[in-house]
Amino acid sequence: MRSPSPPRPADEYGTGSLPWPAVRWLQGPAGRIPWPSTLLLAVITAVGTWGASANQHGIREPAGWLTYVLALGAVALLLLRYRRPRLVVAGTSAAMLLYLALGYAYGPVFASVAVAAFAAVSVGERRVVWWTLGVLMGGHLLMGHWLYRWLPPAGDGPANWGQALFAAAWITAVVAGGELARTRREQWARAAAELRETRRRRADEERLRIARELHDVLAHSISVINVQAGVGLALLDQHPDKAREALTTIKDASKEALGEVRQVLDALRASGGTAPRAPAPGLDRLGELTEHFAGAGLTVAVRAEGDVRPLPPATDLAAFRIVQEALTNVVRHSASRSARVVVGREPGELRLQIDDDGPAAPGGTSGGGNGLVGMRERAAGLGGRVEAGPREDGGFRVRAVIPLGRAATVAPGTAEEEAP
């Protein structure tokens, strides 16, 4: 199931990026100019200023062309509020102070300052906002309680202290709203980053799982084919019947390898995991596995200890692949023609042990390749471990311990998904 995407803030920007360099610097972080909301606020400001001036006729100065220049100029600055938040806060506050100093009617001119402060705080410019609004508040108090004697309108008295309290509450509410918006934006950003990281990690785990599957399938089959090809070449002239048996084994091994590779590729092409899949191999197929290795000249004795009843799919697949890879390494790197596999189930864990009597084949290696790495990764994915190394008598041993308690909670994208 796909994880739900985190909520995204509303996109108010409207049109896409503009191509003209002279206008591009106006664009916000999303690459767009917030003109729809700015246009709406401009209409409200123009109508509201006209209405406020009519209602306060005789109390405040009548509206003139400068009234609308200041009010709408402050609104126009809001186009820059995401690109130049400091400039916009300072500019709208200065326009408002001049508007009040000229004695014009109280109206929606305050809204432009609120929007500018809100946007600046939401993008982290809280210090500039506090300083600017502090200056604005100080200027308002200065004009309302001292400079009113020399400022229009004529005969105006000192301001009511209730207005100052209202302005302080208004400023606090604006800043608090901006802080809330900033916090939510950061939460959305963290959630989006975590979602991207989770998807990247799952994709990496899936690639690693597929790489392990392909390695195990191909390494086993190609090792059998390589041995049988050598046998067939050696017996082709003197014992053609034996050479025919080797070629038959090559055909069967290559057919099985193609089938398993096709199964892995079908899993890649599947949409939502709904494509049919063949059953994943498990320890119940150890008999088939030993027959394949017998065709390669390796005799394998299998012994079960304890109650080896059906295992969780992830554990069953991992155990089969570990045994398969260990026996493949015997064929490739050991001169021994016999191996022993012990499968034991104890309370809470599955134990595997694969031994050969050695010695190492000429030109071979005793470990350290991708096979051992893959075995350790499979076991570690289920909370287990793999130990591999030479024995004192000259042979080689692989031991694996896989706890059974974690098999039901294996993370998505691991071997558990191979189960039908």
C-alpha cells in the first residue's frame, strides 16, 4: 500500500513562471507571483477606503489621490512578499505610518501590513517583523498622544488608549498566525522529506533483494553448467553417452535458471503486486536442489534436527538461498565432492550448517565474494547472522542462525514479498 502524501499548503499563486527577466525576480519560492490574492485585496482596500472615508467625513481628512496611492501602493508591494519579505514589511509599515500621519480615515490599509507580516513570519523572518511592527506601534503611539497637535486633521485630540491595546492585540495575533503557518510548513517539509527517504530506502532494498535473487539463481545454475560442460568436453570422444548425460544436465539447469530469472523479472513488471507468481522456493525443495548438485558431481547429505515444520515464507526462502549459495561455493571453490547440510529448528530460531571436507580447489578462493555477502544480508534482514570460515581439518563450514520471531514483521521490500 502506498503511503499517503503529506498535506500541502494551498497554492494561491495562479499562473506559472513568467519568462521575462525583469519580472522573474518578483516570483516567490514556488516560482509564481501571488497575484490572485493581491488583486482581491486591492479591490477590498479601494472599496473599503472609499467607504471608510465617507463614514468618517468631518472626523478624518477626506480621501484624495494620495490616499489611494498609499493604500494601493502598500497592496502592490505584497506581490513581493515571498521573494522580498523584509522589504515588503518595511514598505507597507512605512506607507501605513504616512497614511496615519496625513490623517486619512481608518480602514483596510491595515490589512496590507497584516498580510506582509504574516508572510514574513511564515518564512522565518520573525526578527525583522518584530522590529518593524515595534516601530509601527511606537510611531502610532507617538502620533496619537503627542504629534497629533501638529498633524491633520485640525482640532484632533489624543487617541484613546483602547486603540493602543487593540493594535497590540492585532499585532500579536498576526505574528502568532505567521508562526503557526511557519510551523505547519516545516512539518509538511519534514513529512515530505521523510516520505522521500522512505521511498528511496524501499527502492534500495528492492534493488538489493532482486540483485541477491539474480545472483543466487545464476551463480548456482552457471556453476552446475560449468562443471557439466567440463565433464562433457572430457568425455565427448571416448564416452559419448556420459557426455550426453552432462549435456542433459546443462539443459535442465539452464531451463530452471531461465524460469527463476523470468519469475524475478515478472515481479519487476507487476503492477501493485497483482501479477501471478510461481511459489518461492523453500526448504521443502532441498531434495531437488541436491539432485542438481549431484548432476554436478557433488554428493549432498541432508539431515533434519528437531521439528522442521513449515516456516514463514521469508525465513523459508532465505534458508533455501543460503543452503543453495553455500553448496554453490563448494562446487566453485572446493575440491571436495561431498557436502553435508544440517537443518535444525530450536525454540525461536532456525539453524543451518553446511560443511565440506575441502581442500580448496586449485585457483579457487575460500570466501569473501558476493555469495557470502548475500548470505549475510539475507540473514541480517531477518535479524539473524551467518558465520563462514575454514575448519581446522581443512574443510569449510557455513553456519546460519535465523530467529523466527521477526519473520512475521519483516519490512516491505524484503524477501517476504517473494511468497505467493
